[in-house]
Amino acid sequence: MKKHTLIWIGIASIPFLTVDASFGVTIPAGTPLIVRTLHNIASIDAPGTRFPAELAKDVVVNGKVVLPAGTKVSGQVATSKRTHTSSQRLSVNITDVEVGGRSLPIKTAGAIGLEQSTHKTRRGVSVSTYSYQVPSGRRIEFRLARPLNL
């Protein structure tokens, strides 16, 4: 009976042991966040459409990993080509990050490199399409617009 109780106490204490010691750290504005999309994002998605992603690279402050690769983040479409007459490009931002089981709001300065890749015909002629997708698994770079306090 005592052995069984000790096992349950050990299991119950695991969340406390895995809490990141990075709380109390500030990630400065301008810090790059490299994320990997977990679902496709379409150029015609409505602004406000949310998408899941995860950090593809550790975020390091003063030589210490404060957000490890794999940390869950959420993003949102800021602008898109929702209508045929729209001249806006697809732009997205990261809106929050999950740290220690809680969601923290963040502000990024927009994604780098979401432009449509050009398609070429068999004869090498570039063709632009109205609609395109950023595929699941794509790495996208963002920069923090404001410091993030963990």
C-alpha cells in the first residue's frame, strides 16, 4: 500500500518538476521566432482566421533556452486576398504562446517570407495564381514587436 501511494505522489509531482525555470525572464522585442505551421494557411483565408503552429527553433535569452523548440503557439491571418479585387498579400502574426500550461498573448511584427512562390509552365513562363497555400510544416520567421515577460 505504501509503495502504491509513493508511486502516485511521484506521478503527481511530475508537473512541478517540469515547470520551466525561465519564468521571470523577459524576451526582448526584435527576438526572432521561427515557427512551423501545423495546418495549411490559404491566401484566401479571412482575416482573423486562426492557425496552430509550434516553435521550430529554441528561443534563447542570455545563453539560456527560455522557449524550447516544440512550444505551441497560435497565429492569426492579418490580411489576405479574400476577394478577387483585393490587392492585399497574405500576412499572418503569432498571437499567443503556451508556457507552463497557460497561454500568453504576444505581438509580432508579421511573418517574413509568406509571398507566393511563382509557378512555371513547361516552357519556363512564370504564372501567378490568385489563390495559394502555405503548406503545413512550413518554417516561418517572425520577430517580437514587444518584449514578452514569462
